[in-house]
Amino acid sequence: MTEQYQAVYEGGTGEIVEKKSRFIATVRPVETEEEALAFIEEMKKKYWDARHNCSAYVLGERQEIMRCSDDGEPSQTAGKPMMDVLTGAGLTNTAVVVTRYFGGTLLGTGGLVRAYSAAVQEGLKNSRIITKCRGTRLGIGTDYNGIGKLQYLFGQEQIPLMDTEYTEKVHFSVLVPVSRAQEISKAVTEATSGQAVIEEEGNLYYAVVNGEYLCFP
């Protein structure tokens, strides 16, 4: 698992016009190659009357899978520039289709590269991009004497509380960056004079969206 990566949370669309040709970019978050291919087919059906539906997608935490298609445009003038915009933005698990309605004027290879790149940039402007960070979920068990101390610690360190169970004892489930797991565990031990029981409940990715913590498998 990488420490963090950029991904599209909500896709968007953007459009530019170049010498009467319309370039419509549609951006979509995807998790698998099957999802990406299904999305591309969906766009081809939606824009069935367009001259071209060029595509690019990037998958994997380290951008391990990268595919693109010029869909009839001259080689390297559409898919590759579109891919370069995605990778240049550090994005992964993202697909984009740029639909072109031909306006009657040839743009040349340079003009096509610029147009397809600009369309993707416009689509990304209208999408919501998030940073997914690698985190550890810590389970912390304590007696009722430790509640106040731990709640104070969580507040001071801005540690999100994911769940709380009250039985004979109290069980907190908190989310911390992987890089801070040992530091936070030590702080919990010190705050409770060694009384707290700490367990790692697993690693995951999380992101903060509108002040809310979202977890991803």
C-alpha cells in the first residue's frame, strides 16, 4: 500500500470548442478494468453520432495499469495526451472519454494534442478530486476512568473517532495515519498509565470530504 494517492471521488464533464469541433470530456472514478471498459462503451453508446470517442484510464495505487485509445484519430494525438493529463495530475482509478464532434476543419497533430489535453483538464476542473491516505484503525479498550483522558487526547491530536462501545469497559475505534500509529499508541499508553489495551484492527484508505472521514477498502 502506498502512503497516499489522488483519485476522482465524483466525476464531471467539461467541453471546449476548437475551430468548430466540439470536445466533450467525461470523467469517471473506476476501480477495475472491467468498470473502465464498461464506462467507455457507455459513452460510445451515448455519443453514437460523434466522429470519435477517445479514452484513457489509469488503475492501481501506483498507476500500474494505463490504457488509452485514439479511436481513429492520428496515432498519439488523443489517447496519449489524455493519459498524460491524468498521470500528470497524479490520478489513479480514473477514466476519461473525450467525445469529438468534427467541425469541418482539420486541426493538425499539434492542435489535436492541445485540444484533447485541454478537454480533459476541463473535465477534471468539474470533478471532485480527493487524496486517499493510508490509515490504521486502532481498537482501544479502557475502563471508565480513562474515557476523559482519551477523549482529550483524540481532540488534541485531531484523531477521528469511528466507533464507541460501552459495556463493562469502553472500546474506542479510531483512525490514524499509518505513519503515526506507533506514536498514537504510545500517547494512549501514557495517557492511561498503561491501562489501555490497544489492537490494530486493520489498514485501509481514507479521505476527508466536506469535513467527513470516508473509508475505502
